[in-house]
Amino acid sequence: MSAQPTQFLDTVALVTDLPDLGLFAGEVGVVVEQLGDDAFEAEFVNASGRAYGLQTLEAGQLLRLHTQARALNKVTE
């Protein structure tokens, strides 16, 4: 099974620390703009819904996340 590429509105996790930007590995965001095949603008929001980061990142800096329900649906197909 091949991984789907990251795209608009995907939930992603940062895989590298970016201390100069105030972002660290494991932070979860959403792709709000696809700037090319390998560049995305991702927004990071706290639990209260307030954005604390909006950064242009490369695909290699992000891990595309999915829900458990989606993963289970693949198993039952």
C-alpha cells in the first residue's frame, strides 16, 4: 500500500524541531495551502482554537495523519 501524498486540509504532524519558528516535533496542524508538490502552508492551533503558527514547510518536515476510523475502513475493504 503506497502512502497518499500530503494535500490541502490534511492533518499533519511536524517531524522536526524548528525552534527559530517556535515549533517542535510532534505539534499537529492542518495544511491550509498547497504551494507545490513539495511545499505546504500549515497552520498550528492550540486547544482553545487560537492559531500560534502559520508556516511554509516542505513535505519532508510533515507527517500526514489519519483517523483510526479511516485505518479500520482500509482493513475491512
